Amino acid sequence: MYGVALKPQLLRSLLREYIPDEKHSFRNSLDVSHAVSAVKTHHLLWEWAPSSTDQKLSDGWKSAVDAWVNRVSALASSSMPDKSWAGICLLGLTSQECSSERFLASYSEWFNKILSHMQPPSDSHFVRVASCASMSDLFTRLGGFPNAKKDGNSQASKLIQPVLKLLNEDSSDAFWEEAISLLCTLTNVFPASVSRHYDSNMNLSGELYSRIGLQRKMYSLKCYISSWLDHRILATTTLEAIGGLWFSTRKLELHPAIRSLIGSIVGMTALQVTLRVSTLLSFVPVSSGSWHSSSSWSSNASKYDASAQSHHTSADVTSKDSVSCCKNSHLDDHQDNV
């Protein structure tokens, strides 16, 4: 599906079958998920083609993307919550996947469409969550264009107050997670827009600080469990691969040096496994090791629950500390990933 001639056809097919117009409703909530997956997999919004491509094919692709953008914009402006939610989600996708030329020409319009759902009268809960997520996608892409820094700071400064007001109104974890992620994105990409609001939101600072801390603990728990599982999968896969290599070559006629190399690899692997198992058995009682493995989930979950119960009793901090914590949280997460 990577041919320039096929991508416009697939994009138009998605519009017909999965993205309804103003007169029709969604048949299934999975329609949006299917459309998102297809657009990302086949890069249907890139509008890039080799210089040797027929101009008619390029124009056809541009026309298909125009139809996509118009349909998505109409959905985002709909008064029906389900269509509005879908349009906002797809605007976030479009801001990530479209060509640089189209993004620079349209991001201001998309920004205003999403912002309208974050200002009073505010929309439903899931529309607000989608708005924060799509705004984060838009500003992440915008931060990659140095020539748009000035306008990006101007646009981002319009967003801080609506987000802080919504944080006062909506206390759900889903919204706070997306809103804090959006504030962290703005802090990293357009810090000047956030610094203007240091002294104007003292009442939110303690709650914001505690929620950010809670979010970091959730992320740390996910990283711990993921790294624990990845380590064991890697060890098992390595052992099986080297064992399979030795077994499959033991009856082959190989050069003595190659056979010696394979033997050395098998020997080092066996030594590593022996050291690992003997260390655990010698220094960690079997009962304690079993208890540790089985209780790691519950112990970390208990810490998380304790943090959740205490986040409302956090001491007051300044708004500058809240934004600084947000920035540090984002940097720490990148360090954890590394």
C-alpha cells in the first residue's frame, strides 16, 4: 500500500466507510481506532512523492487529504459529543501525520477549534480529555519548527488559563493526567508561555504538585514492572538461542575455529546462568525469593495507594515550584527511559 496511486484511494475509502459526515452517526467506536491505525501504518497524510511521480497522482493525493481535513474539521465543530470527540482526536492525528507545509498553514485554525472545547461552556468530560491530548500533539509538532517559536509562544499563552480553570472543575484522574502532560509539553517546548503565569495561580499549586508526584509514581511502577519482565524475556531468549545454535551445529562439519567459538559462547552462557542461579540460591532463601516475586505487585500498589490518599494533604508550594516540578518530572522520565 505504499504506492502514491493507492494512498489517495485508501484515504477516500476510510472517509466513506469509517468517518461519518454531519448527516450520519458513528456505527462503532472502533471506527476511529481503525482509521487512526490505517493512517499511521500507510502514512496516508504525508503528501510526499518522488519527483518522477505524475503530477496528476500528486494532485489526487492532495485532494484526498483536503477532503480528510475538511471532514475532520467539520466533526470537531459538531455539537454532538461523539462526533466532536472523534474530530478532536483525528485533528491531533492530522497534526502529527500531515506534511510540514500543510501543518504550518493550518495549525492556527486547528488550535482555535480545539481551544473552543476547552473554554466555557466546557464540553463533556471525554471531549476535554481528547482536547488536552490533541493539543499536546499539536504543540509537540509545532516545537520542531524554529521559525514558529514566536507564534507558538503566543498561542501557548492562550492555553494556560483555560487548562488551569479546567483543573479546578474536573478532578478525574484521566483528565488530570492529560492536562499535566499538556502543561509539561508547553514547559519544555514553549517555556516563555508558562513563565507568564507563575504568580497568578497560587491556589492550584499544592494540588498540581501532588498530582504530578502521583503521576510520576504511576510511571515509575510501570517502568519497574516492564524492566523486570524485559530482563527475564531477554535472558530466556538468549539462553534458548545459544542452545539452539549449539544443537543445530553439533553434527555439522565446521572449521575448528568456528566450533571453538561456538563452544566458548555456550560455555560463557552456561557460566552466566550458573552464577545467576547459584547466587540466588546461596544468598537469597527460596522462600524469601518466592515471596518477593509474588508480593512486588502488591507492595508497589500499596505505595501508590498511600500516595493517592495523601496527595490532598500536600503542603502549599508556589506556582513556580509547580511548573519546575513539571519540567523535572518530564526530564526524569526521559532519564528513566534512557
